Amino acid sequence: MTRTDPPTTTTLWRPTGPVELDLVRAPDRRAWPPRLPEQPIFHPVRQAGGRTILEPRVPAEELAEFNAHIVGRIRLVHEFHRSASR
């Protein structure tokens, strides 16, 4: 890469529960919230073509560094809810 090349970015996906989703919905959200004590590892997901799924492991103590490299805002792409009949 030369100085004139644009930076390379990778799209990551993150399944979330309702509490984390509410935090990420905040306007202009550009970082994932800190992990709870029972969540020592952050697992974003990346599809590497076909059926290959890669799941990087980001230890909670490295999440701030991970967040520092996020380009743009975190976007909600899909939302799924259990039906009321369950």
C-alpha cells in the first residue's frame, strides 16, 4: 500500500441482544459498548465468501483499541424479534 491508497475496510456483523441493541441505536454511535463482566470476549462476525464464517476474538480489555479503528457509524442492518405467540 502506498500513501495515496485509500485504507482498506472490512464489514463486520454483530448479533446483539436487546440491551446492547438499545445502546448501539444511539445517534451517531461509533463504538461498541464496554463488555459486561460475564462477557470477556467480543465476537464480531465476518463472512469470508461462500459459507466460511470468521469470528475474530477481541478480549474485553482490547475493545477500546478495536473501537478506535471503526470507520463511520455502526448501522442496524436487520432486526429480528420472537413472535408474541411463543
